[in-house]
Amino acid sequence: MKFVSISKTLGLVITLTVLAPALAKSDKHHDKHKDEVVKFVQGGAPAGGNGSRKHPYNLLQTAQADASWNVLVVLSSAVALTDGITLSNRSLIGEENPTCITLSATQPTLSTLGVTAIGNVTIENIYFLNSTTTAINYDQAENLTVKDVLISGFNAGGDQSSAITGTCPNSGTTLLEHVIIRNNFNPQNKNNIAGVFNTPTSGARRKLLACNCEFNGLTNL
């Protein structure tokens, strides 16, 4: 397994291409999170859910308002979640892996609005489709892990955001593993667009690790 490590105190734009093998679908039982408080959300679920697997929340914002959980599981659904979420020292885990060869019609999908990461955040098995700006913003993150994530069609609002963006004053590590980023919408200034925009500020020291990632169809490549 090959890692590319980049550590800078100055701003930089990262565009890496490392082809990834297909992975099997993730464990739907999420046994590795059995010692944490897990709640569930599902696009198109009936309103009034309590966050259990049987009665999941139907909005990310409803789940965000529940302070009891550490891990939020996005259940499979043909209906995308469009309201976005801020994760503060929490994890967002999809039920299926979108970086497999075949993209499921019920792939857990976030569309329009994405994720804002604060503190230590993990995002796995999520399909980001047609985000208005960036799919993942980590301006306030410390350690960010993004694994088995597909981002397709960002910048739908026509701005200059990259797919994963962090203008970050906090030292820490950004780990990307089996991440595919492709096909951004044409922005006003395409020279500022990249797969990942990693810009430490205020003397922060950040490390970017990318393993088995594929970036293609970006306007400034």
C-alpha cells in the first residue's frame, strides 16, 4: 500500500492521481463502532424518527441536533440527503461503499450541501453528488479521515471551491484513503479548483496523506 505524504506550513493546492482497486461493500452491522453511541439517518424516511435503525432520522439537521451520538450511519436509500451537516468530533458512515466498481442505486448520498468538519472527524462510505460548493470543508478540523468516498459534480453553485477544502489554523493530519473526486462544474475561475485545497494558516503544521486515490475530470488538471 503506497502513501503519499505532504507536510507544509505554507498553502498548497493538491491534485494527486493514484488508481485504486475496487473494494467490497462495507460491513452493514458496523461492529467496529459497537462501543460508541450510534444513530441512523435515511433519505426519504418518515418524519418523526428517533434515530434508531428501525426509525431513523430523515434529515441530517435533525441528527445534528441530537447530542447523544458519536457515529451517524447513513442507511441505504434511493433518496439523497440534501440539508448538509456539521460534524464536531463525530463520524459519518455510509452503509455502502461508493468506490466499488458498481455504484448502487441506493447508495447513501449527500447532495447539494455537504459536510463541515470541526475537531476530529471521520467520513466513510459516502457519495457526494452535485454539491453546491465544496463537498467537505475542514477549515476548523484537527484530524480528518476520509475513506471510501466518491465526490462527483461539485461547484454546482458556480463558485471556486475545491472538492475537499481546508484553510485551517489547526495542526493535524488529513488522511484520504480510497477517495475518488471527479467532474466539477465549470467555475468562474477554474485555476483555483483542485481535488483538495489544503492551506494551513497561523503557523499550523498539517500533514496530508493520500492512499489509493483517483482524481479526474477537474478543470485545472
